[in-house]
Amino acid sequence: MTSICLHNGTVMTGFAAMDHCAVLIEDGIVADVFSQKRFEQKRFGESARLIDVQGAYIAPGFIDTHIHGFGGFGTDDSSTDSALEMSRLLAQYGVTAFNPTLYPEEEAIMPETVNRIAAAIGKEEGAKIMGLHLEGPFISPNRLGVQRPETVQTVSLPFMERLWQAAGGHIVNMTVAPEIKGMRELALYCIKRGIVLQAGHTDAQYENMVEGMQAGILHITHLFNAMSKLDHRNPNAVGAALIHPEMSCEIIADGRHVHPDLFKLLLRDKPIDKIVLVTDALKPTEQPKGPFFANGEEVIFQDGLFHRKADGVIAGSALTMIEGIKNLCAMGFSMEEAVKTAGFNPAQVMRYTRKGAIIPGQDADITVFDKDFTVLTVIIGGAIKKNVF
């Protein structure tokens, strides 16, 4: 039996913090969580790996459910190898599971890209690929962000079936615009296949959002960004997300996509269980040097964001999950709350029942970081992927 014991740390179980504790891992599973005192009294086999984390936080591994790329590799490469490189690099930053997120593409091209990214599942050396996140193509042409207009289309169930088959059934979540004609039929199709639907890149009015909720669209893609804004005569998409506590939402916590003070509003008005930290990071995030490209266009890094070189429009984030946790703490979240948005909450929303918590029986996906938010140790499925101790 292979066993690892992390000890002398603060264990963030996913819903509470426990000081001076230890976590025992056996055969890739969390076997026990106990006090440091009990650790000192416990006998371990000769093969056990004991790691003193020296007072650091022992947290559930980070789960990024919206990320396009990392380190110069991205889903827009349409490459299995690029997805595998994302997996390897993300593990060094504390990410233990992720949903590679695909931009919409022309109908003749997108199924092949879906197929190539899905082909990486099960071959990862780092963070686990849980399944794909399709950010389109059934979104609003009025709220594109930097999505290319020629890739957006009206709802087509035959095309959706082609994407599903191309992915081998590995589509976990999908961003859609609830107001588009045929959305109810698409929603029913997706729900039968276990796909989590997210409202995003949407020009929906409030009644469209309510209709979408009735059809099972209960999650929001990057709240406040690329959606109809709150208005006193029509709450629209932003208002619906804030009004209805049952709706969960992604949030990009880089302090630039969303004003820092809005996080205080979110923390006050939204149940903490419904807030999911994402990076929405682009391919050149943490890439050592340029030139930088994303979604087929050159981007430049300026003021902490990537901007499209052609017109200066914000192209996306350069955030990492550990930076997001640090930022949330600076914006008024407690450490327990911030960590919850990065592990337990995404696992719950995406129905990853064995991930997101440090309790017996869960997969041993663990990230250790210190008070300076430096990632020290990463364990995925019981295997050490990074360790500075």
C-alpha cells in the first residue's frame, strides 16, 4: 500500500479549516484527516512518505472549469499534445483538474478540434482533464467579446450531436445564450447527457433568463462580463444572477475583468456555495516570451490583461488559480471562502462527486500553499507532481 502523510498544516477540508492537522493518503485516496497530536502518536510503515508542510495550508486541489490555455499551449491549437502540455504545466500551479475550454469555430472545423482535445483525456501527466467546456457556438452575436462572429450560429441539434459524438461524450459544460430560438430543445438535449449549461455571451432580458432557468440553465459564465447589464427597468442577465440564489456563477478574480468592490456585493448577496473561481486564462498565460496569440489573433499583455493587438479590445485573462485565491482574500473573502470557490464549489456545480474536498474516500487531489500564496506541494490522485519540502 502506497501512503503519504502531509502533516503540521492547516487543512482546508472544503467547508472548514482545521489547524495543526494531518492528511493521510493511501492508494490515491484520502484515507484519514487527524490532529498533529495524533500524527505524533501514530505508527507508519517504512514505505510511508511523511511530508512536514511547516504550517502551510493543505487545500483541495484547484479545479479550473473555464480555461483556454496556459504556458503557450491552448485549445485553439487543435492539438492533443497541447492539451497534455496544459495538464503538465497547470499541475505546477496547484491545478489538479480542469475543463479545457474551446472557442467556437466554423461548423466544418469545430468537431475535429473537439475530437483532438478530448483525445487527451486519460493520457494526462498532470492535472486531470475532466471533460470539455464549449464556450459556444450557440451564443449571442451582440455579446461576442473576442469570439469571431463567423463562428456563431443559431441552435442546431444535429450539429450539437456531431460535437457530442466527436468528444466521445466528454462535454462537461457549455456556454449558451438563453434568449436564442431553440434553446429549450438544446437544453433538454444537454440535460439528458449530463452537460452543465451556463448562460454567457448573452443579450438575454430577465424573462429569457427565467425561462432558461426553467429549462435547467442554472450556472453563469464569467458573471458581469459579456452579458446584458443590470437595468432598473429590466434586471437582464446580471440581475437574474444576483436575484436568484439558486443560480451559481463563475467569476474572474483578477481585479480587472470585474471591479474589486463588486466582489463585496457578490459576497453579500450570493450564497458562497454558488461562487466559482475561474481564470478564463488564454494560451499565453505564464508563457515566458512573445509573440502571444489567442484564438488565431495576436494579443499583447498590458495592465495585467491580454488585449487584441488589432484594436486593443480585452481578449482575456492572464490569471492563475492561486492568484485568484489571493485576490479574493484581498477583496474581503476569508481564506476558507476563497479556497471553497476554487475546489469544493466547482466540483459541486460540475458534479465531480469525488473531488473538491479533503475527507476520507475522496480522490487525493491536494494543493499545499503558504501564507504568501506560493504553491509548495501538488498531489494528484495520490501521486506527487510537485514538492519543495
